[in-house]
Amino acid sequence: MRPNHLRRTARIAAWGLMLVLGAGQAQAQGKAVVLAMPACPLSMTTIPETITEFTLPSANPLGVDLSVTGTLQTTDQTSSTLTLTQVDFEAGLSGLQFSRTLKQVGHLTGQVTFDKGCTKTDPYGSNDCTWEWGETIATGYGGALQEDVQSGRLIVDLKVDTTVPFQFTCPVCGANCTVNVPEQLDNNEIWALMFSLFPFPTFLHFVPAPPPPPLMSESFTPSTIPTDSASLLNFTLTNPNADRSLTGVGFTDNLPAGIVVNNPSGLSSSCGGGTIVAAAGTSSVSLAGATLDPGGSCSFTVSVTSATVGSYVNTTGAVTANESLAGLAATGSLAVTPLTIPTLSPWGLLALGLAILGCGLLKLKQRAAAV
């Protein structure tokens, strides 16, 4: 998977961002994410014809089918419609499909083309596109905003999987926008992918996506232990954002059956502000409420043990933060071997026997001398 390619394309991909924003706000049980919208005004600008490319993930990041359909609308300070677009997005297990229809356009021009997979074109570029996971697609885009937008609204009316409504209104500029990202879209790769596919109008190319989530790794030291011995399970979390903190950082790790937290737990942590739960004898370790400074990292260690011989693969739950979508899980491996009782070689046994015999003869000699 190549999320960097997706992010580069996503910077010129406003419609897809609107798509995801709309899919988030109406979900009452969604996760709140605050997006820092651009300052007003959005000045008149021209983006020359530009060629870039993006690469789809090697497989569906969600692992399940997803469809999003509905309309996206932007207005200016006079409530005049800048764009009104019908969108249709489907992410399946073998690939994805999308189409869009510009129902109304005002005060701007633009065109987006793709080099493969599309069966139709219109004045606004390529349409009715189908791609397989893992494909690399070249994109051409350009356009112009023909007025200064002092204020305005983004109005979204969508449905996920044809039944779940997602409707919200957000300022186009001048104020932060809080969106509730539902479980279906709480995934950085699908977020980036979706707003990479609808890059029109291009004048909104600087509207931000949520920041990248925390990164996490884990390791066992030592990675091989005898039964009933201890290994230190270490977790390291890193903030990949150089310009902002991540708060509420946390995850849960349900240890594989056969591994438990040692007694004592040996807990040691540098994760400030976070709460770690690792009770001796239990099979769960969790972190909640930690804060990672820009570019910063923290780690914590807990002692674990096992009474059962075997090879264990430990995979955590996804790491999360208040400001971002869910990150990736971490994985580590531990091997538990039978407890080895030291034994002597045949020569060692012979030497031990001779030593015992020698001691016995010496004592007999000493007793005889004493008589």
C-alpha cells in the first residue's frame, strides 16, 4: 500500500473530502474529528494543467464492500451554488467503481482526467471508472475559481450502503468543522482513497484531511523463554505529525491464550498523561488518554509469562487518537520452550562417580588412622 501517493493526489481532491465529511457528520455514534478549514476568502485562482498519479492499495482497506451515493453542494456568500454534484462510489473486494454527474456549476471551471479504466468523458473530464486494487492511475487536472469566496457552505446529502443517511452542513472556509467519522470510514487509507477520487473543483485543493494517526510497534525481550519465565513486552508509540500534538492516544491488547501479565507486572512507562492497565495474572494490556507531542514518542514495558510451550503471535487492537482516524495494529512474536533440566554427559557422570568414590575412600582412611 502506498498512502503517500494517495495523500499527494488527495491535496487536489476536494470532492472526495466532501464525500467523506458527509459520510461522517450524520452518524450519531461516529468518532469526532476536527478539521481546520482554510481561512476566508478563497481567492480567485487558476490551477494550470497538472499531471500526477496515485496507486490504489493492494487490497480493499476495509475488507468489506462499501457504497456511498448522494449529492455534494458548495455555495458562496450570496448562497449561489458553485457546484452541485451527484456521486456514486463503490469499494468492493476486487476493486472500486465511481462516477459523478455535475448537475450545476457556477463561478468556476475545471476538468479531471484519468489515463485508464474510464468508459465516459464529459466537459468536466473522465467518468464511469473501474479499477482493480493495486493499479497505478495517472491523473490530469486543472481549473479556475472565478470569484473571491468570502464565505459559503458545504452541504452534503449522502447514503452509505443505500440505507444509512449522512447529511451535514459545514463552512467552506473561516471556521473549523467537527465531523463524526463512523466506524465504516474510520480508516486512514479508505479516507485518503475516497477523497482522491473526486478532485473537483480544484480550487479547494488545500482543504485538510485529518492528520495521520499514531504509529505503534511492539517487541518481546527476550523473544524466546522457557516455561514460567519472564519476557518484557514493550510498546512504542510515535506521533508522525511535526506540527501538532495527538491527544487521547490509546489501544487495547488482548494477549494470546496462554500468555498472561507476570506477577509482579514490572510496569514501566514514559507515556505522560496516559493510564495503563496491566493487572498481574490477566491477559489484557491497555493504554488510554496519552498525549504525544509533535514528532514525539513514548513507550512502556510490562512483564509477561507463560506456562504453556508454543509459538505465540500477539496482535494489538488499532491505536487511536482524538484528532485522527484509527491507526494500524502492532504485532510481536514470543516462543515458549520446555524448561530444560541440566544433565551430565557420560564422562561427566564418570568423573562425578570417581570424585564421590575418592571422597569415600579418604573418609575411610581417616577413620582407620584414628583407631
